Amino acid sequence: MKRKFVTEAGIVIPPDKLKKSERLSERHTATLIKKAERINKLLAEFKEEVERRSKEIYDAKMLESGVDGSKNKGNLTIYNLDRSIKIERIHSEKLAYDDALINAAKEKFKEFLDNSIEASNEFAKALVLDFIQTSTGQFDIRKATTLLKYRSRVNNNLYSEGCDLLLEGTERAYRKMYHRIWKKDKSGEFQNVELNFSAV
């Protein structure tokens, strides 16, 4: 039985009516998608294996040190004996922000500075504002979160309200885990073994 060639619109085209480019596209796209799916499955299985073996090494080291390593969910780096191979587990966290709450927090911190710093020390206020702002004047949320650790020492209502708004307006959108495997070259430099299709 001859294969049917059907367009997106559902029109059946006889094989002898296909252009050479159309025959090639049918043949090559079918071959490439099968290989891509096979490689994708292999990568997924390899990723699981890297995580499993890395965790096994880490757990053994913790056990040898008399520490429970089961709660560790953070970054991880493992070497072989001569340190020619390095395996990294990296957690990347993406934050999401509520613009209204973040702007409200910024205003609270600015009001706190206005009330706390005398006119003769305006430069001190500028230093703090420069620290929590980007070069374009936007609120640098990652830097601003360092203000949270001074909350108990400052002991000021405006400052505390700014901290509350900052916390409320910031949430973790997702945490992504990925692995990198490195091998030393002849010059002693670690070279990443690329598993990213676009980097090969």
C-alpha cells in the first residue's frame, strides 16, 4: 500500500506529484524527529542518573562525617580523586514580584530615611538609595532584601512596614535544578562537557 501524503489542509497529494523538496522534507523531518525524541529520552535518563549518583556520593560523605545529608537540597560540587572531573548540581531560583507592593515598600523605606536622616547628612540617604536602586533608578529588589536582616536592629515602624511589604510582594516563582559536568584539559583548565544542543 502506497503511503499517503497529506497537507495541513487535509488535501491528499499523489506521490508522483510531489516536488523533490517536498519528498526530502517528508523523509528528513520524519528521520530527525525520531532521533530527536530518542536523544531527548536519553538525556532525561542521563539527568536522573547524574542526580542519583551525585546524591549517592554526597550521602556517603555526609555519613562518613557523622552528618545527616538527606535534607540538603542546595548546590553541590563533587570531584574525583585527582580532581580532573567535576560534577555540579545547581539550583536556580526565579522570583516573581508584585509591582504595587514593591513600590509601596520603596516608599516606606524612603519615608523612613527622610524621617531618620538629618538634612546635614543627605549624602547618607543618597548612599542607601543608591544601594537599593539600579543604575536606571529602579528598585533593586535583590539588594533591597538585604535590608530585611537589619529589621530588629532598626526597630522602626516605617522600616518594619517596608520589610513586610517587600516580603509580601516577593514570591518564588519556581526553582530549577540543572547539572554541569566538567573535565580538565591538558592545560589543567576545567572544560564543560556541553549537553546543550545549541552549544555543541
